Amino acid sequence: IKFNSDTAEANMLDDYEEGTWTPTLSGNGTYHQQQGRYIKIGRQVTVWFNIACNVMGTNSTTTTSGLPYAVENIVPMNVCGGTIAYFTNLLINVVMVAPCPEKGTSTIRYSTMASAGHTTAVGTAIFKQSTDIYAMCTYTAA
């Protein structure tokens, strides 16, 4: 697709995709909800997901894996690119959780805020049995 009679190939939109993906916590736990959708326009990817764990097993308590495209390697890991619309039954008490795409991977880590102005490091353990989150995140694909 070319816009405004622009003839430059570099300005052409030549990549648009919609689809589904399966968010996981990397391990052998079980889920009662595990849904993901995405839209890719050029190299910009926006994902929406809901993940709810029944039994943790050996699942990761810190990451969500399975993004449909790897994250560009130059994006710092601690740049949060989304929001959590809903969360319940986390491993820790927090007032805010933010998804942070991890550079060079297909993984999201989480940054949390325990109280106003006190952000913890990216990679905080948040998942446990019965944790449920609804989130969206935008990042640049590799």
C-alpha cells in the first residue's frame, strides 16, 4: 500500500498481519485461561493476552513466553511497552504491574510497584497458582 501518491518503496506498507498466539509460563503447569491475539504492522507488534494458571508445576514465576515475534535486540529490557488491565492473586502485593518485552527474546518480564514511587527490578516473580492477568504490550520486532 502506498499513501498520498508516494512512490518511494521505503515508504510502502508491505507487512500487515493479525493472528493468535499462546502465552505460557515456561514449564509444566496447567492453565484455566491461555489466550493471545496480535496485530503486526511493519515491525510494530501489539499483543493482547490473558493467562491464568491453575497449578504452577515448574512454570516460571517471572516471565510470559511465546510472543509471536522476537523483540528487537536494541530495545532495553526495562522499557515497559504495555499495561496490565487486570490482575489478581499475584505472588506479591503490588499496586501496579507492567509488562516489559525482553530484548532479543520472545519473552515478557514484569516490573512492579509495591507502593507509590517504589518500582522493583524487571523480572519480579509475580505468578503463583491461580494468578490471572489481562495485558497488552507493543514492541518492535527483530
